[in-house]
Amino acid sequence: MARRKIREFNSKKLLAKYLEIVSNGKVKYNGKCAQISPNTDMEALLKENSWLAETSLVVKPDMLFGKRGANKLVLLDGTWNDAKAFIKEKMGQDIEIGKAKGAITHFIVEPFVKHTEEHYLSITPGRNEDTINFSPAGGVAIEENWDKVITFQVPTEAELSAKEIEEKLPGNIPAEQKIKTAEFIEAVYKVFKELDFTLLEFNPFTYDADGNPFPLDARGELDDTAAYKSEKKWGDIEFPRPFGRKLYPEEQFISDLDSKSGASLKLTILNPEGRIWTMVAGGGASVIYADTIVDLGMEAELANYGEYSGNPNTEETYLYAKTILDLATRNEDGKPRALIIGGGIANFTDVAKTFKGIIQALREYKDKMKKAGVRIYVRRGGPNYQKGLALMRALGEELGIPIEVYGPETHMTKIVPLAMEYVKGA
Amino acid sequence: MKFTKDTRALIYNFKANPVQRMLDFDYICKREKPSIAGLITPGSTGLHKAFFGGVEILLPIYPSIEEACKDQTDADVLINFASFRSAYDSSKKALEQDTINTVVIIAEGIPERMARELIDYSKKRNKMIIGPATVGGIQAGAFKIGNTAGTVDNIIACKLHRPGSVGFVSKSGGLSNEMYNMLAMTTDGLFEGIAVGGDAYPGSTLLEHALRFEQMPEVKMIVMLGELGGKDEYTIVEAKKQGKLKKPMVAWVTGTCAKVFPSDVQFGHAGAKSGAELETAEAKNKALAEAGIAVPNSFEDLDKKIAEVYQELVKDGTISPAKEVEPPMLPMDYKAAVSAGIVRKPSNFVCTISDDRGEEVTYGGVPISEIIENDSGIGDVISLLWFKKKIPRYGSKFIELVLIIAAEHGPCVSGAHNAIVASRAGKDLVSSVASGLLTIGPRFGGAIDDAARYFKDACDRGLSADEFVAEMKNKNKRIPGIGHRIKSAKNPDKRVELLKDYAKKNFPETKYLDFALSVEAETLKKANNLILNVDGCIGILFLDMMSSCECFSKKDTDEIVEIGYLNGLFVLARSIGLIGHVLDQKRLKAPLYRHPWDDVLFLNEE
């Protein structure tokens, strides 16, 4: 994987811990906040965080999506009782954010900080430099006020001192605040680098009663490939799935299979009623098969995205194929269906061997496939492909199910139009 | 940076397979020198044996990058097979070397910031990185990186053993084989192909390689395969617009299906993430097409697009199609030939007692887990491995009893003495124990088999005890297993008593023991110390165990006695004691033993 979003709660807790460390105590941010999920024991939470009952609170869903204010999902300036009532009402509620639909399960609760100023800060990485954007005009209108943004570009191996920052900050910021803001940006950037963040954004941040910068909102992403060196610093971190629909049980099953295996097994169900099912070897090839189905105008019939690679064993390919066949053969509506068993030319994977598990599953689903009108289209190359393809051809005769089989002499996606023609009933 | 037929590489953290694959490629390309100059395994030295065609060559193994570079000054490429955890340090070290111009990083999962630091450093040193997260690349007929392009069959089928006219660059390495195949069918083939890797920040970019191709006179057209996510493809668009890329170009960006996915999906590559509109495959394909690059409507038409551009270049004379070259025949690997059923070979060894090829070792056909689960003992293991039989527990316990009884007999017997002297001479455990074991023979511990032989023969022939004693006397032979230097009828050997008691209690019958005891009664008439000794007792009771448990045929028993299995029991048992003596001497730090002169009678002639 790579860049993974983390919850606001985790971003703030990491900042609370490390801003002080990297700035030798100069930057103060207490990071007071609490997380509430369906399993939270509210009484225990209150015991550990007595401030919850002593201060005015803000409550927001903490589910990696934005525009929470606009969607009326934020409680401002409430008591602990207000907060509990608000959470009780919203917990488990299905909402729609853009294309994604899902239920709210996580909230962040923080002290309400009265403020007038809303500043903006973001740090993003680039190939040769990191980009730090600061604006005294943050908040919901940041996009409209983008001309007010001050940008610092820090080359990969360079440093950025508070002094340099301070010199570039706009003149209308009071001197005292300028110094604190500059020290804050310097420290945030250090945390960003040292903890392998790939995104940090505060929109907005303000200043607390002592004049210390205070992020009201925080978005963070970590580079999870750095886990081997940074996971101690990250502590007990969670990488939630992007907000969106729940996984189908079949997707969950394959995801579990994938996490236990050294190989890669991926399944996304796009349309369970779709009539073109795919099971493609290789990450690159699987995307191209899905692309081609979409590009040739059959996106409505594309049932799934499916990929297996990294030399899965026979048991794994069997379970993988079985899961897809089970989905593909559920509707016996008399309409034609196609299963694409595709792939490019493998480097060193023994094609005949990887087909073994698939063939086992196909045998098992022989009757169901017939009832669901499934035809199979195979294309693959690589070591021992001749034997693998011969096995598939023989299987077609054995099962009495049309299996069209092609090798490297045929263009990789040639089977897509063939499958489409059949599905269209032409 | 340009690869040629003379390019040579160092391989860091080498694996035998990619090394052999590179050498096989070199051979079918008729390279003069192998493309691998040396191998680096941190902390190791030595030589690695590999094939160059039909003959074997030795590749030097170096303990560090510095040493390899000092020795192999003509190697300017380092292919780094280090894991994602150690790839940063080794790649940095490689970039520090003046002789290295290109570092290929195979590992996937290097943190972004580390990749960026390597990129930064490589630019300062004016060097090139290919990767991370890549299979590498290939220059047809000249130089192949690691596992690129798969098997030799595929390499020849894709005409990669000789140069064509197309420069190809992609993010994905997994699809490069597919593309080389496509190029072989639609054009005169590949000149050079590079997979920059799927990370967000590849060490060298699509554009850098496209610009390299632009500089190579052999490359007449460029094909690029991009993917959704990131903005690298736009640098190609810009370069095309600015006239920096003049050669005809075909491009396709994969990931047009992302729009039908429910939420943001991470495809296989770290860099392949659907995000902003600008980073979609559609937007990139559109921008590439608008810049004057040939872009098909879908991957389905990519081959036609490439063929069109190529044919145009042939027609206008830019390309005169590369001539076909017959690659030399590469001898097939013996293993591959066997698995293909092409060759057979008589084996030099036969083994009938154990098999370690499966998931679990088997002893005499029984998996070791079964042996452990059944609560069997070392006697059962001996029985399975020596006799290839499962015997009743009373039999295997008898074997264990023998091991216990014969394990040790004090420091003064010849075996222990030798072991102690050898150990005190500073020899290691194995040598000292072996020195003791070598004394086992006809005079020391070796009488078990002989006793079994003679008593079995006599008993089976139905001789009476006195007939047997008389027969032996006539032959002028001592009866093996009878007689002891110290023990006598009045001072019986406790060990013999224990064995006899066990057999009487547990064996269904003891006909050989009964016969031996009647023989002992005869010999005792002649002298008080002519008792059944421990060797004799073990040998004879073994006969009883075999004949009473119904697991051994007559043929088995004859064979066991004839080959001399039973001395093995003494060797095994006494090894325990000998090891104890050697360890004891080491523990005591006993000095070299020198036998005193006064204990030797010197009789030298004047």
C-alpha cells in the first residue's frame, strides 16, 4: 500500500505528543480529544477524561470525510449531555457523502475553543520538495481566498527555520503571534518529516487563550511503507477503510484470504447483477481488462474487479475462483453471462499450476454455470502456458461448457469483445 | 546513460535464479563477456558457479559494495535485490561509488521520503536510479536487468535477443512482457524497455527515459504505458509540446475503469490511486492525444495504433526492419528436462529407510509426528531405521534397555581410554569420540554379532549344549559370548541378570536364551569365569526377540545376523558414554596426556 488516511483523533494525538518534543517544549498543544465508537464505554471515557464534563464541547464524525459542517454533522458549544444525545442520535446513521454511502461509527469530541481567527496550514510532499501552504484566511472559504496563501517550498534534503518562516508571514499579523505561528509551522513540518506523514492539513487552526496555535480541524495521511521504522512512534494507529459502503461478505472473505497470504488476492464487487465477471492474473492486467470493458461501453455489465497475483497456491486460487463463481451463478434468469479468466504473459509463474485451483472450482460449479448461462473466456501466457491452455480446452469438453482459450499469439484483451458479444446476445 | 553489449553489472544481495537468467540472456545475445561482473553478499566472500551457455563460470562474491567496485571497475550498473528495509542504505552506498552510474532498486515498499532522498542524492551525483518497485528493464540483444522478460523461451518469442526499433517505457513491470510480445507482433521489436516502477516517486521518470530514447539513434519510435494517479504523464505532454520529444510516440494510460468504482480504490501500485480529476486516466489520455501523441480509444486498439505508426515509419524509410537473428541454442537445464520428461538418468544412490522430500520426514515410511504422537521410544526409531519394521513395544523397550546397559563401562576400557587421550590432545568432540569408537571390534564390544551367529547356528541345527561345546573345542575356537575377565559364577554380571530378567518377564518365548544357559552350565564345569557375558546375552536375546515377535522372517533374521546389525547397538550405546568422557575432559581442562616411560618396557637392540 502507500499513503493511508488516519483519523483526526490520531493526527491530533500524534501532534500533541511530538510537537513538544521536536520543538524542545517551545510549541504547546495539549491535544485534548476523545474518540467515541459503538463500543465505547461512556462512563469509563468520562473517568479518564474528566474535562468532558467540565468544558464546553465540539463533536464531529471522525470518518475520513470532510464538509461535516455543511452536512449538519457537527455539534458546537455543547455540554457532555448534549454531546451524548447528539452521538446517540447520529451513531449508526446512514449518510451520503459524494458518491460514498455509509454509516457513522466514529466521533471525535474536543473542548470548544472560542475563536475569531481562522488560519490555514497544509503540508504536502512532492518528488523534489515539500510544499507548505499557510494562509491567514482559512476556513470554509480557503479556496476562494487562495491568492492569500503563502507558500514555502522545501527541497528534499533542506531544512526550514522558524526565522525564515517568520520573515515571509504577512505584515498584518501581530509580532507575538508571528513568532508563535512560525515556531508552530517549523515544528509541524518536523513532525511531518519525522513521522512519515504524506499529508497534514489544518483548516482551520486558531489560537488558544494563551495565544498558542491550536488546530480546530486536522487531516493526516501516513506513508504505511514506513511502518517498519516508524510504527513505534505511531503507536496504536488505525488505518480505517475509506468512508463508503460496507464490504460484501464475499469481498470480506477475499480480503481476509489476502491478508493471510503472501500472494495478492483482490475482489471488488461493482454490480452483483452484472453479467461480465473477471478473474485476472496480475495487478496491471486486471486494471486493463476492467478498463477495456468500460471503454467498450459495457460498464453497466461489469460485475466485479478481480485480481490474483504473486504466485497464490492451489488452495488459494480454488477459494478465489469459487467465490467469484458463486457470485456469478446466483441469477438463473436465462440471460447469458461471461467469465473472463485473463492475464498477460507471466514472468515465471507456472500457468498450468495456477490453473489447477481454478479448474477444481469450475468443475464444482459445472451445473450452476450451465443454469446461469455462463461461458468462459481464457487468455494467458508465460511458462508452461501451452499445458495450462490445453487443460482449459479439455475442461470445456469435459464439462460441456463453452470455454474459449487463447494464448500470447492473441492480443491480451481480445476476449473482452468476444465475451461482450455473447452477453449482448449477438 | 546508455546500456550496450558491453555493459556490466554488480548484483547486490544476489539470488541464483536472476543471475542465471541474465547469463542465459547474455549467451543467446552472443555477448562476448557475461553481463555480470560480480556479486555482493554482505559479509561473504568466495565464488558463485553459474552457466554461461553450456560451460560453467565462476563469479566472484564480494563482502561489500566498495570492494566489488574497487575490483570490477568496468561495472557501472548495480542491481540491488536488497529488501525494502535495507535497500536505502545499500543504494546510497552504490550511488557514492564513482564507478557506478546506474542503480536499479527492485524492492517494493521503500518509504517515500527515503526514495526522495535517494533521488536527491542521485541528481547531485549525476547518476540514474531505476525503480524502486520494478523488475528493471532490458536492452534487446545487449543487457537485461534481473528477471525482466521472463523465460528464455519468451525472450526469443518476443525477439528480445536482437535489437529492434522501439523504445518502451512503463510504470508497471508486470505488463512489460505483454508489451514486448505486442511489439514483436506489430513492429520489428524492442530496442530498449524500462519499467520505472509503480511508486509515487520513481527514481527515474517516464519522461527521463523518453528523453533518453529521443537521444538514441537506434530508437525510431517510442511507446509509453502510464497509469492513473500522479502527474508524471503530463511532463511527457509538456516535453512533446515544447518539441523535446520529436520521435513518433504511442501512449496509453491505464485505469479508465476507476470511474465505475464505489470509493477511492488503491490499485496494485502505490502511485496508482484515483484522486483529483487531473490524475485520472481519461484526463491524461486526452492531454497526451492533444499534444500530438497517438493514443488509442482503449487498450484493445493499442496494438493497431502501434502497428500504424510503425508501418508509416517503414513506408517513409525511417525504419528498415531489423534482420532476424538465429539465437544460439541454449542447453536445457537438466531439472527442466527431467520435469518435461525429455531425459532420464540412472540414480547413483538408493535409500530405503527415510524420506525427507515431503512436508515431513518419514522414518521407515512413518511420519515423525506419528512416532511422537504414539509415544514411541528411541527403540522404535532404531527398529524403523535399521530393520524397517514396527516391532511390539516390549521389543523396542528391549533395545532401549540394551542402550542403557551398554552406554558406559568406566574410563579404563579401550574405547573410553582412547577418547580421553584424544580429547586431552586438544582434539574436537567428533574426532575424540571417533577415536574411541574405532577401538570397537573383535576384542572390544564386538562379540554381539558373533555370539548371535554361533548360538543361532547351533540351536537351529538342534545341537545339544555339550555337542556344541565339543564342536567348538574341536575347531579350536572360543565360544563368542562366553567368558569374562573379572566376573564369574559367584560374582555374576549384574547387567546380564537385568537382561535375562527382562526377557523372561516380557518375551513370549526365550528358546535361544535357554539354549545359551545350558551351554553356560557346560562351560562352567570347566572354569568358573566361563559365564554368559553381556555381549553374548544381548546377541542371544536379540535372536529371541526376533523369533518371538513375528515381525521377522527367517530370511530377515539370517540377514541381520550375517550383516552384523547388532554391533551397531554397541556402537550407538557406547557413543553416549564416549561423548560423556570427552565432555568431562574438556570441562576439567585436562592437559595433554603423556604415558610415563617407566610404564613401558624398552627392549631395544644395542
